Amino acid sequence: MEISDYIFEINKLRSKKNAVILAHYYQTGDIQDIADHIGDSLELARRARMTDAQIIVLAGVKFMAETAKILSPQKKVLIPDTEAGCSLADSCKPEEFKKFINDNPGRTVVTYVNTTAEIKALSDIICTSSNALKIIESLPPGEKIIFAPDRNLGNYIKSKTTRDIIVWEGTCHVHEAFSLEGIIKLKEEFQSAKIIVHPECELPVRMVADFIGSTSALLNYTKQSSEKVFIVATEPGIFHQMIKFNPDKKFIPVPPKDSTCACSECNFMKLITIKKIYESLRDEKFEIILEEELMEKAAKPLVRMMEISEKLNI
């Protein structure tokens, strides 16, 4: 079958089965184009909670599908490839994290949404890169905090607030790998370019940035800026939307360390394909199954995040 044939069948199936496709910005352009909703982790969480569909196909990675299931436990949530994991989520194991919490008692546990359901169940509140700083600053001033799992995002937040925060040492293999030397070379070639980076990037990369923000914030920055050239340090799937909204602007991906190629893709995100979405929806296979008690525990910090986000209009 051709891609167009798969899309035709997907459209028939989602209508017949009352299904919705939620896709992350890091998916390939063809998947973004067929999705009912695209967004960052916060937006996908909102959509999963709001949807009236009976089936949610999550075109992203496993923790996102788990989040959708936790927020809509009565829905069937499918992940088109069960190997679509996350290096950042994998860097925070439940038993190790439980010990970390016990070794640092009396702290509010704030965890990034890029975590497993088990880690969420150990948390007091969840955040995303879009709302992390405001979530933390919404807590009482004297509150001591554990932040996990991304050390770069955690240290970026620490640099923006006076709060007492200790940070778990986890990383994203994509954002950790961007080359500072590569950025400098690109800047020499494109001198008027704005350097925009995700807060999961390492400190040296953040230090040369003109703008630091979440995936959706980077997209919004390119929409609102009058500049025409951008050097971008995040997963290049977002380029599809950047180009769509800014066809007259140029977007240059930052290469990874020890490489001149613009190949800083998330290999887990790219496991999802149009064909796999079709097969998953056709057979209703690769359903996310979580224990009810685990979902109830993990839902509390997620709902708390969404309530604070709504209150603060973020």
C-alpha cells in the first residue's frame, strides 16, 4: 500500500471507531498532517483529558500514551510501536528514585512529564518544559523541592528562581548531544540568525541562546519574531510546523557533537509511522494497560499540574 492508501484507511477507521490521533511535534510531517491534534506534552495531556473519542492513538512515545491513559482511564489508548520509549524517562528508575526521595525527606517532588507512570505515582506534582518554572514558583516560598528527571531543565529552572531545589541526574539523549562548536560555526555563517534552544540542552548551549523555551514556545517565537533565520537546538520534527507557519523563514538544525550532519532526531519518536498507526488502529493493538491503583496515584500530580496551569493561564 502507498502512504495515501494508509491515510485513506486511517480516516475511515477513526470515523468508524470514534478514534482520535494525538501527535507530538517531534513526529514526522506526514503524521503531524493526519493528526486530529498536534502539540507538546502539555497540550497532548490536555487533549487526552478533553476528548470524547473512545480510542486515542498516541503518535509519540510511551510515557505520553501512559499519560493519556491516566487522564482518560475509561478510554482505549494505543501506542503504534511498543518500542517507542524515552531515554529521559529511562534515566529515572522507580526504586532508585524512591530511595532518592527517602534520602531527601521533607521535599515536594516535582517531576517532568517525561517519566513513567510509576515515577508520576511517586510525585506531588508534574510539570512540562512549558510550565515548569511557573509551577515551581506557585508553591509556597519556603517549600523545598526535588526536581526530576532532567538535570539540564532542572538546573535551568534553578538559575531562574531562588527556590531550594535538588535535581536528579537524568538526561535526554537528543538535547544532551547538541554541539556548541556546531552552533558557533553556524552563527559565523549566518550572522543575523537567532539561536533558539530547548531548556533540556546543556548549559554551554543555553548560554549562547537568544531564546530558551519549550517546543511550543520555540514555535511561537519563530511566528512572532521579525527575524528570518533561526538556528534551532531541539528535535527537528518541529521544523514541519515552523516552516508551515513561516514559509519565508529559514530554519537550521544544530548538529550533534562529533558530527556535521543535521541528524539530531529522536530515534524513539521516529519509530512511529503512518503504516503502524493504521495497523494499530485497525487491530486495536498495543493498548496501554495500567493497574487502577497506579493510575489513581499518578493522576493526582497530573491533575494538580493542569489545575495550576489553568489557574495561571499557562
